[in-house]
Amino acid sequence: MKIFFSHKVEYLYEELAKNLFHAESHPFARRYVAVPSPALKSWLHVSLAKDLGIAAGLHIGYADPILQTIATGSKKSALLTTQ
């Protein structure tokens, strides 16, 4: 798990796009991204799909459900609890 901190969304987006689908990762690995709002969730999905050409296998949601899903190893997607 990698954590980046910044007050600039542009820097965070660059780091995320660069590290999310790197060559050493398994193509079907689950990728979780925690966001603070529905607007940022939508923007992130659209931006990643546009810039990287893919947004499949990506679970974007709020921190609590995502961390709970990772900690429990639950098969249920964290996205289902945030909608």
C-alpha cells in the first residue's frame, strides 16, 4: 500500500495514474482508491479512463468501507456500501 499526501489534487492524480497500473502489478489485481466525495469519485473515474484508457478493476469509494473490505478480506466490494 502506498499513501501520498498533498494539498494539490493535480500532484495526487499524477502519482495515482503513474502507480495504479504499473508493469509489475497483476492485470486483474483489485485496486482500491479512497476519496472524500462523490464528485471526486466521478472525476477520478473519467480522468483515469481518458488518460490511461482503462478504469477496470478499480474500486473507488470512501475510506472506511474500503479499509473495512481490505481488513476483513471481504469479497463484497466497498463500492456497494458507498452508493
